[in-house]
Amino acid sequence: MNKKIIVFILDFGPHIGQGHLMRCLSLAEFFKKKKISCFFFNFDKKKNNKILLKKYKLNYLPNFFFKKEIKATLIIDDYNITKNQINHLRNHFSKIVIIDDEGLKKINADIIVNNNLGIVKKDYRLSVYKKIYLGPKYALVRKDIKDLEAKRIPIKNNILITFGAGNVYSRVKKIIEIFLSSLQLEKKYSIYIFAKVDKKNKFILLKKFKNLKIKILEPGNNYLKIVRTCDYALVSPSVSFLELASIGVPCIIYQTSNNQYKNFNYINKLKIGNSYNNLNHFKFDINNCIKKYSNQIFKKKLSLRLKKIINVNGVDLLGRAILKYNSKY
């Protein structure tokens, strides 16, 4: 096969959200500009996942493709893929790149990418991998988010809440309710919650906080428009945070899963946003936190610091590095 090809294997869907998909999309946008064909594969063969790939106009890769040996680079962004599966794929691809959040010590790959905050080379066995690209210098920010940097016009008291596109509402419901309870003390806020919420829970939430202007939106719908105008955001220290921080959106952070601990600790250490991982602490401190985020000078300074730390051009930097390593491209 003479055609230039990049293959992505990734995990996404209701159980895990779309963070992996967004990271891979950002790289695919870069490679397509270089006239390289991109194909996507997901081991979870659910119909909804294929529909989502079609929504983003992505090429879905059939199973039979993996029976061939091709001169292509494989990029893996999947927590559930096993070492045996990777060893098998090694026989079919010329180069393997792994996007990692968990500090894999030894795996059969040429390149490791970990764009978490606070990640350092000693977290990896350097002798195992040929190339390692670490930290927010290589943040994978989608072009449509990156393009908002110059267009951002924050509207005071417009607040964005997002914890990813997965079925996470049951896990973050209490966090959102504590936050809204504090906002309810003043009736001046417009709140945009991006979450998959069923009709019953949506009705309960809107009724409980009827004094607030709340819109509950499906992930993806009008997201860019709200990001462009939001004053600040309540997020987890995940892909969503890295994207928002790269364009200077001040964030209040709540850790919702173990693999976010590096980002959480780094945010705490550098004091680049109020961060929480305990409901009692969050409940105790949130009134003071909201008061702080009402200060325009504080938000402006925080915005500038975030943009210095998170590289909004990380996709181009990493994309070029991958292509340089694979001399075929």
C-alpha cells in the first residue's frame, strides 16, 4: 500500500466519554492537512460508536484490515488495550505511538505521548522507548478550540460546567448541586451545563434551582459558542481543562477519576485554579471560591498564566515530531 496512512485505535463511548476521541481528532486534523489518510478503529463494536465516527466524517476501519501488514503508523489512545494486543499489532504496523495518561513503564511502542501537567521523564523507563513527548507543551487542542483564542469575549457571570461527554452525571450530580446552591445566593448567573442528563434528573435539577438561569445541553451542542463567551468554568482536570486553559478560560477544578491526579496535583502546586477532590472541602470553600472568581483582575491574571503553561499549538508540534520519526512520511 503506497498511500500514506495513519491508523487510530481509541476508546470512547458512553462509559468513558469522548476525551480520547477529541485528542485523536486534533491529530487527524493535522495529518489530513499533510495529505495523509486517517482511519479509526474501536474495539467496542457498538453501533453508536460507528454513528459517532460518521458524525465527525471519520473513516471507520474494518477488522480485516488488521490481517494485513502495512507500512503505516498506528496511534493508540485506549486504556483497555492489552499488551498482548499491542504485541500482535506490532506485526502489522511500521511504527506505534501510544497516548498515555497512566505512566506505562514498559510497553511495545516506539513513541510515548503524555501531555498531563507535572509529568516528567523519570516517570518512564527511557531505555524502552525511542521517543518520549511529555507535558502541556504537547497538549492536544482541537483546531476549533484553538481558533477561539482570538475570538473570546467573556460575558460576566456566564458559567460553563462540563465533566466530559460520558454518562458521568450520577458521579458529578452532588458536585454540581453544591456549586449551584452557592450561586443561588445571588440571582445574576447564567449557567450552561453540558452533560447527558435524563428527563427526570433534568426536571429535578431545574426545579430545585428555579431561581437560576440554567441551560442543560447535550455535549457538543453549542459548546464552542458557550466557551467563547463563558466567564469561567467548573471542570475536571482532564482533556476539557487542557483545552479551556490553553485559550485562557479560568477554571474551578474538581477531580473525578484517579487518572487525573497528575493534573490535579500540578494545578494545586502552581495555584492555577481552585482545585478540589473532596466534597466536604468543596462545600466548605465554594462560597469563597465563587467570590474570588467574581474578581475580574484575578481572572485576567489567571487567564494569562494558563495560556503560558498550556501550549495551544501542541498538536502541530507533536504531529511534526511523529512525521519526522517516520521518515516514510
